[in-house]
Amino acid sequence: MDYQLFIKKLILPASLTAPRRLFYEDIEATAITRDDLREDVAGINASVALIERTRGGGWPTEPVTEEFNFVDLVWHEQEFREGKSFTYVARTADGTYLGCCYLYSLGRRTPLSEELLRYDVDVSWWVTPAAYAQGYYVIAPRMNPGACSSRQHHC
């Protein structure tokens, strides 16, 4: 069967609401909103080449404007509210912007395959060059050890 035409929905148990704030070591991740616009644009624009190298996928290859990114942030808010995907902005405990983390349904970011059907979520993230230099890029997979395939980022 050709699964590339399908999306495996990200389904939370009825008794569970996705948290708007997550904590790990010195990182606080909060559901992204349009209030994060200026920091997000600055972070993306400083990180375009690094994002392409580490995250890949459909991503701007040139700097973004606030007008362009505003639409994305509103879309992320709506997706979070409707439980279709969950996007978080990550900061250190002192408020330093680190980057973003995304929880998507399988088949949205990458084509769905028979192999991917055994997972529940497609996890991806990116960090700024400063955060990368400080080792924050490799912390994300350790937030939930053993739960995700470290190579594919599917959980």
C-alpha cells in the first residue's frame, strides 16, 4: 500500500490536554504565539543555514519578514488549539531564546510509510547558532530518553 497519500493523526487521550509549558533542566518550552514574533523572526533569520543542515524539511532558505512569520505563528496557535500539532518556543531559565520544537502528525512533514506507522508523532526542532554552540541542539532528544528513534525523530 502507498501510505504517502495519508496522514496518521496525532491523537491525544480524551483525558489529556497538551501542556502549554514544559520544563527540562534549564529549558522552558511554551506554546508559541504571535507574542513571540520578534524573537522568532530574529532566531530564524540568524539560523537559516543551521536549520537547513540540522532540521531540513520545508523551510525558508532566506531570511523571513515579520509579516511572513506572523501568518505561521497564527497557524501554529490554531493547530495547537485544535490539537492537530504542537509548537513550542524554547528558552533558558533566564529567558534567552533558543529555538523551536514541533510535534506533528506523521505524514505531514515527511511522507508516511509503513515503517513510520509504528510511531505516534513526528518530532523536530531547531536552535539558534548560539544555542547550538552551547550544546542545546543535542539536549532535545534527551528530554524523553528511549521514547524516540534518535535518528528519525519519530516517537
